[in-house]
Amino acid sequence: MFKVLVSDPISDMGIQQLVDASDIVVEKKTGLSEDELVEIIAEYDGLLVRSQTKVTEKIMEAGKNLRVIGRAGVGVDNINLEAATKRGIIVINAPDGNTITTCEHAFAMMMALARHIPQAYAKTIQGTWDRKFLGVELRNKTLGVLGMGRIGSEVAKRAKAFGMEILGYDPFLTEERAEKIGVKVASVDDIVRNADFISVHTPLTPETKHMISRPQFEVMKKGMRIVNCARGGVIDEMALVEAIDQGIVAGAAFDVFEKEPPEADHPFLHNPKIIVTPHLGASTIEAQENVAIDVSEQVLHILRNEPFKNAVNMPPVAPSVMNKLQPYFELGEKIGTFAAQLNNQPVKEILVDYAGDLAEVDTQPLTRYIIKGVLSRHFGSDVNIVNSMHLAKVRDINVVVSKASATKGFTNLVSVTLKAQDGTEHRFAGTLLNGYGARVVQIDKFPVDISPEGHLIFISHNDKPGIIGNVGTLLGKNDVNIAAMQVGRKVIGGEAIMVLTVDKAAPKEVLDDLTKLPEINKAQQIIFE
């Protein structure tokens, strides 16, 4: 018999399959402190939580029999993943259970925004019969969806039923997939300039933070409307208030804030053109039941040693394999990160090649780190080493792994090739060098020797005299100090690359100025967090 503790309020219907299982004993004890949990957790094989219980390392150390922790929801911030992984405890969540609920909330916000429903309701119950609330139809309007994952795709489907034209942006959205779901692939700039409504469904990452700010508001259609039921911080809140005051944006509807709960004097709370709700995207009876059902099912599978999904920490790996692979995890993730930052087209296929001793072991865990590196540029903390392959699959990204014994002079070589929708390819290879650690040794056709860390500037140029001097002079004038430099070329006077390690991030204006120098084709910043 297995024992499962439910330490937070979770839908009875959601955990019914656990209660009904003949080999499971379920006990509900909510509101326990850390010390109270430490006292009793040793007798349980599984733990089910929502967001209230903080599952600390201390609790897991006391959980001698604990095999699985299930989070009835998406986020796992309240669970110490590192401690769980170290102790071999599987942590699972329910990433799909609130998809429809969040989608419907976003659509409800869009309709309320179009027809001034909250404002009209407030006036009516106060005794004012005001029929001057003039709204707009959704039909024949252009909706821009930023982020075409599970939720964004569902929003697009419903918008089509309302007769809207859909522009979809997602770094992994291919023309083929867009055609399947009936949207037109667009850039962020296309959406900003052409959309009547914008709905945000992207995670918050360094790249998406304030992806809509003053420069974007300045070129928007006058009278457009914007909805955010994804993450606070994707839209610059203060810039949005200014755009509304200037008449650029007709209204906004937000379920999320940069800081939650917002301060009492937050301008969103006092602006009649902004609708706000307190992060209710996943708050429906069905969603709460669905996430509990999903997690309960996986807990059951894990305790019975059956196949499971939605683990958010690393599954068990044989110690002998782990010892061989572990030194390469950081290298693999950094190669993936490097490749993703230099690639500007939707990725259709990722080719991973292992050469040398690595070809003799199961490299699946290392592949997961590489794919995490590729996807993390756009998914941020939403992608991890367990769900990275799943996220690639749902984005229709084909992952192909091959192995060979020859390494061209290296003990081991890890190569990653990104194939984009437009047919372009970028290839990166890396290895570990004794005493030097992770090194990138190839970018496309050029041999290099680069430490993938800190701030880099990648420059594609024609191999002509004076280019290095021009680059150094421009960076020096802008107080950007060069710590190291690598150049690569195949033919004298032909294509060449230059990779500079700099002490700090270069401002965008400096990168723009670099591209204006003679014989420079491209200048791009690469950042390793």
C-alpha cells in the first residue's frame, strides 16, 4: 500500500482516482507548518500540493519514503526542485489543465474591453442609465496573438469563429503549422502596426520583458486595444498608460501585473479605460478539477512504476551514465543558447550530433539540456530538462540525434545544427578542454575557440584590412571594453566572422553603428546569463 498526503485544498473530484485506488491510502491534512510536515512526512510515498505548501529541502530530507510530489497547477516555485532532484524525488505538474480556462478568460476580457461591460455595469448599478458607451465589433477586426502555444492557439481558434483575421507571432511558428490553425505568420512589428486587438500569451523572459513599450505604442493603429492574461512585465505598464492618455490605445484589459498584488496607487486601478482582474486566468471549477485529475493520474503511474509525463525535474539516470554526461550538461545548454540567439528564423529541425566517447552512451539527458538551451531564449523558465523535448514536439520541431566515433581531433564533440523554415542552417560545435572547460570550436563553417560565457558580440564581415581596427575604435569610443577576440575565415578576402568577449552588454545603438561600418554584414549580441 502507498500513502499520499494532500496538504493543500484540492478538488475532491480531482483526487477521486487516488481515493478509489485499491493500493493507495489518501489523507488530507491542510494548513500544516513546515515543522508539522517534517514530523509526519516520513510515512508518505507521495505529496500533493497547490501553492500554499512550501516544499522545502528540510521536508524532503524528512520524507524518507517520498517518491513523488505533485503540484496541482503549472508553477512549481513553492517546491525546491534542486533538493527534489538530489534526493531522487520526481516533481510533476499539470501544464495543460488550465489551457481552456485561461483562453476563455482572455477572450472574456477582450469582449468586455470591446463593449465597455465593466464600466457600463458599474454605472447602471449606481442608478445611472448611460447609453453612451459606444463599443466596437470583433468581426472584421485584426487580432494579433503574441505567443502561439497552447493558450494562444486556442484564442486564435475562437477569434476565427468571431470573424476576426489572426496575425500570429511565435519564434517557433512555421508556415505549415500556422496554416493548420488558420493564422497568418507575422513578426512582432507586423502585429504592432496592423492589429486592432493584441492578446499576449508569451512567458516572461529577458527577451519578452517590455516587448511592447514606447517604441511599439508610437507606431500602433490609433484606437487599438490590448489584452494581457499571460505574465506581468511583457507589456510596459507605464508606457501603456501614456499611450492611453495620448489616445493611441483605446483601452486595455489586464489579468496580470509586474508586481502582484499591485500597489493601491497603481494607475491601472484608477483608469476608466483599463479593465483589471486579480490573476484569475486559471480560476474555474473545471480547471481546478482538471489539474488535480492530471496530477493524481501521474502520481498513480509513478507509484506503480508505470510510464508518466509532466515531470519538471530530471528523471533518474544510471550513475555510470550520469558521471560521463554531467560535465557536458552546461556545454550542451550553452551551445543551444548560442545557436538560438544567432538564429532569427522559426526553427523547423534541430540536429544533434555526438562524436567520440559520448557516442557509446545514452545521451538522451544531454540532448534535453541542448534543446532546453535552444528553447529557453523564448520560453525562459517555462522550459526545463524534462519538458524540453515535449515543447519541441508541440511546436512541430523535429529533433534528430546521430552519433559517430570520429571527432576530428577532439575526445568528444557535441554539434548542434538549427534548420530554419526558410532553408537556412546554423551549425555550432563544442567540446570540453582540460583546464579550460566548455569551448565553442565551430560556428557554421568557421573554426573558432570561444568560451561561452558573459557578453559576446558576434560580427559577420568581409575579410578586408582595417575592419578589426574600425570595430575596436567604435567600441572604445562607446566605453565597451574588449576582453578577448576570435576571428575565423576560410578564404582570404572572403566571408569571415569575429567574436568579441566584452565586459558588459553593448547598447543597441552601438550594435546598429557596428552594422553601418564598411564591410560589416551583421553585428549581434550574445548573452549567457
